[in-house]
Amino acid sequence: MTEARLKPMNPPYAAATRAAFARVMPDGVPPLHLFRTLAVNERVFLRFMASGLLDRGSITPRERELVIDRTCFCCGSEYEWGVHIAFFGPQVALTPDEIRDLCAADPDSTAFNSRERLLLRLCDELHATATVGDVLWSALAAEWSPEQLVELVALCGHYHTVAFATNALRLPLEPFGARFGVPAATAEETP
């Protein structure tokens, strides 16, 4: 791993930055390296935080997490993948086999059910082609509403942006984060 390209922001933080950290970080957990690095440009950081899609949306938390994790894997963002597996994997009941399979080359040979494999295929196809072919779109449209399809595509795109930032800025892995395909310590075990 090479050194991070930018030094992250350290306290004292501006009031708006402090408030943004407080909205997304659990009590007692310091702000993530990603957030502190983006906060070097407070305008970009605050707009980035405002565009997040981790709130209650039209898809289930598990579906949201599968799209985030697979997108981060496709983009090579082990930083963001590891944070999500550590914090959200237990919340959405990801099994060790599923965590491994989030990094499998072929979604159809994974432990996921057929509906969830469609989500992995969506992430793979958007990543590889920046579009979705008619066959996959028809299969997705049979499972999710138009509102949900918009959310799924937007979520994938948002996490491409996150991956661009984590990779281009060469963020070091969080100490509690998982490595690709390997479960992390549970959130209760994190510092």
C-alpha cells in the first residue's frame, strides 16, 4: 500500500463538518479517514454527505448493501468495501460465504438467491459497460418497481464516486475494515 495522497482533516473541525460527522458516525467512533480527507474541501464534503443514499429508501437495507459492496468490489475499493462489511454486513446478516461471494467473478455461481444475483449482475454490467442490457433490465423490472430501479442505478453510481475518491486519494484501510472476500470483526469489536 502506498501512502495516502492527502492528509486528512484533524480537529478542531468547523461546525458544519462536526455536525455532518455526528450524523453518520456511531457514538464513540471517530470519523472515517474518507470523511476526514474529503473534509479538506468543506464544500465538496458537505455536498457529498448530502447526496448519500444510506437513508431509508425504496429498497431493503440488504439489497442496498449488496449493491454497495459489489460496486466497491468492481471498482477495486477495498477501503469502502471493508468499512461496509464491518459496519453493515452484520446488520444485513451477510454470511461468511456471501461475503466471499461478493468478490466472486461469476454472480451466478454464488451463495446468493436468484433475486440477489440480479443485483450483482446489475453492478457488474453498469461497471463494465455504463449501461444495462435489455435482457438484464427485463429481469430487474420483473423484481423491482420503477422507483426502486432508479434507486439501484443511482446507488451504484454514487458508490462509483466513492470508489474513485478512495482509490485516487489512496486512503489507507481502516483498522477494523475487512479485506476483499474476508469477514471483518463485528462492529461491536471495532475501536
